[in-house]
Amino acid sequence: MGIYAFKLPDIGEGVVEGEVVEWMVSVGDVVKEDDPILSVMTDKATVEIPSPVDGKVTKIIGEPGDILPVGEVCIEFEVDGAGNASASAEEAEPKPEPVAEPTPAKEEVKPEPVVEKAPEPVAAAAPVARAAGTKALASPAVRQRAREANIDLQIVAGSGPGGRISHADLDRHIAGGASGASSFAPVGATMKTKLTGTEDVKVIGLRRKIADSMMSSYSTIAHFSYFEEVDITALEELRQHLNSTRPEGAPKLTYLPFIMQALVKALRESPECNALYDDEANVVTRHQAIHLGIATQTDRGLYVPVVKHVEAMDIWQSASEMVRVTSATREGKASADELSGSTFTITSLGRLGGLGATPIINKPEVGILGVHNAKERAVVRNGQIVVRRMMNLSSSWDHRVVDGHDGATLVQKVKTLLENPATIFM
């Protein structure tokens, strides 16, 4: 048997280090080549690292939240054959045994009996309860195993940060039948005892990156927000018609592809809003290409995949590409290129709706548009109270380089296009 020392590989162009998000294995686990062992976050994406060999895990270096340089040993395996034991040569090298002093022949020294101590049981990490309605946190590999075993992750107790479910948690649940469900109170159950426990959740990985990004944006950009309501009754009729007659294989249209196409026209007339601001160099770069970031909630946190060159797409193409990049992001398969390069961002509150919000700008962009859910409301038209389908829009702008008039003008242009949807295609 030998030791195979595995170094953190080169995981992207220009990446020199990665933050440990989750270990999917523990010391003592036996793994196969290509089994996922480690999730690492870089400045560009979260990457799952597979095992390079078949073997038994003997050593793990780095806890979640630690930064590991590329090329540094992060895990060691016991493998068949010689391995690449150079990284552990000092530990593997036998130490010389001390020479015992000679004992007089007349005295017979009897060795004391050696009593082997039973290994102390290792307590499993306490499972963390999730609030009702929240989604279970787990890596794509764990989710795949759960699907194959027909296990609902909502009833599995997670011992990782924020209740994240690891392979070990899934193993315990499988071994104990439905024991994982006992960690959670039934919906609507009345608690009979007072709860005094607390939980410390380490801010690492994507959550740390989001925190840093949001703090940088909010503390360095002079935000101003602008709100508007839009009558999308005609747009809803057109959307229903297009969906009922859509080409074979085309995705079902939501409101977002129409908003994306409306933004193409509006941003062409307001180029100062389709820009990136380098506040260190004091340079605003206006872009002809329109690369729209689509804020996407995943079980790992908020990502912003990008639909690039929307100006060159029709509504079906923009809808298809939006579905492709957001689906890849939710599944953890989006590339670094698909998660970067936006010039303007759309964030949708979806079914959560709300009347308004103050979205934080995706720095170094200079504007962001928030979309709320559509509802039928009583409104006044031509002196009459009628029921219309209405949608609220929220926007935020970098007031250092975008004047209030400019931000409001863009939103009003989008409003006009959505209320007269035929003009989007003219």
C-alpha cells in the first residue's frame, strides 16, 4: 500500500486559490476515481473536485471557509501500489527504536500486560433543523444520490453549515430508516417546551462572496431608486397567443423575454445606462452589446448568469438562452463565462411579488431593473374603474454617473413598450 497526496488542481485561467466550501468525504471513507470529494469556490464559480484515484481517505487539509492555494496538498489517500508518497515521506519514514539497557541475568523482568483501550465513539455532528418551507441544502452529487435512492432531502437531517446535507448525513439516514425525519417537528405542531439553543453559521463560500459584493456595491455606489407600474393586459393577451402557437421545441414564454426585448430598445436610446463604471480609473465604458444578467436564486445562494448579445436575438432565442443559462446555474453546471460579463441586470421577485424593492446594483454596472409579479387590480381608465393586469417595476441607478432623469426615462420607455407590446417587434 502507498500514499497518494492530491494537490488542489488548476481550476481556471488566472485562478491561484480557492475557498473550501464543502468536503464530501471524511477520513476513513473509501472512494472511487471521479467520485466528488471537494467543493471549491473561486472568484468566478464553484467547482466540484473529483477524486483522482481509488483509495481510502487518510488525511484532509482545510476546513470549510479556508483558502487553499492551487498546487497545495489538500487530501491524501491510501492506495494500492506505491502512490506518490513524496508528500508524506517524513511521516512514512520509520523512526529508529531506542536501544534497551542490558538487564542482569539473575533478574527476570516480566513485561507488564498491555491493555488496549477501546476507541472512543465519535459523536456525529448534531443535525440542524430547517425552517418550514425552506429548501434543503446539498451538493448536486448528494441530490443525485437522493434521487436514485428515492429519498426526500427535506426529511434528512443535515449537519453541515446552515443544515447542509453531506454524503455522511445521507448514509446515516439510509442506515437508520426514517430517523432523519425525527429531527423536524410536523408542520403545525405545537411546541411544548421552551427552546434556548442557538446556531452559529459560518459565512463562507458563495454567501461570503455575496456579502462582500453587496457591501462593496452599497458602500461605494450612490444608489437612487425609481418605481413605476405597468398595465400589461395587452402583453398578457399576446403572451397567451404566442404560447398557444409557439414553434415546436420553443420554450413557453414568461414575461421576462418580453422585458429583455424591451430593454434592448430602451438601452439603445439610453446608452449611459448600458455601461460599466470603473470608479478607480474614473472611466465609464458604454457598451453597444447588451448582455443581460438574470439574477437567479439557487439552493447554494444567488447567482447572476448572463444572456449575451440579446440585441442579436428574437424573443424565442432570448427565452431559450435564458432558460439554458438559468437551468445550468441552478444545477451547478454553469461555466465561469456564463456567470460573468453582464452590462445590465434584471432581478425578478417572481411569485413573491411585493409592491416595490430597492435592488442593489450589480457592480460595476450602473443600473438594475426589478420585476414584480403581475396581478389584476382595479384601475381608472377613461374615467371608469376597470380591472386590468398590472405589474410593478423597481429600478436602482448609480447616481454618480446616471442622472435621475436618465434612469426614469429608461423605465418609462420600457413601460411604453410593454403596454404597447406590438411596438417591441417594430
